[in-house]
Amino acid sequence: MRVRFQGLQGTGGRRPWPVRLRLGLAGVVLAALALVGPVPAGSVDRGPVVAADPLFSHERPRFRSGAELLADCTSEAPERRGRCAGYVMAIADVLGGAGARVDGVEACLKGDESLEELIAAVRRHLEENPARRSIKGDGAAAYALSLYRPCDHA
């Protein structure tokens, strides 16, 4: 016997997305809408798309690349720094859930990290590892946070 999910009205029997994922995505969208105007075409050079890591080799940046994220995090413009902060905060929020992963990467954030610490970890990683700038920004940020707060599965 197959049981259909009888959850929220209007979901058509599908399970809704997990709350943490919805909140993380909503944070990215709200930060982008509230702080960012249109970015002129060609303002960020993505460079050639190359496989920086086998884990991400099948992915092409669809939204924000690591280079675009680094450009936002190092910009003097407040709206671009706000976009960086919202992006990093959303990735950290998603990774804060039990067993949560972004692009297969897990980080064990304690919850007492400041936003400035998290941004600094992502920025430092992208500055020190130029090859990661060509991959998706969420995967690059998640990987940087996993190095900053690795999980001890012993």
C-alpha cells in the first residue's frame, strides 16, 4: 500500500522542501533583491571554465561563480559586500543543519562564528586557491567553510 503525503494544501502530495533549505534559499534571494541592482554585463570576467576539483568538475557556474563571490567580498561597494554577506550567511545556514551538505561538502559550524569570520574564511580560501574561482560559488564557499570548521567523525 502506498501512502501519499497529506501535508500542506496545494502541494499536490509532494513533500515540501526542508525548512533550513527554504530559509537558506530565501536568505540568498532576499539579500540579492534588497541590496543589489543589476550588474552590468561583462563586469566580472569568469575566465575559462576549467575543472578545479574532481568533486565539482561536472558543474558549470550557473548563478555565482567563485570569482564573482570573491569580487563581491573584496569590493568597496556596500551593495556588493552585502551580496557577499548574504551569500556566505545562506551557505552557513544550510550547512548548520544536522548532516547537511552543499555539493557533497559538510562543515561542522558551532554556531558561535561571527559573519565576519565566515566571510574572512571564504575570502581567504578563494584568494589562496585561484582554481576554485571558476567553480560554483556555493560549492567554493561550502568547501572553504568545511576547511575552517572540519567535522570530526571519529
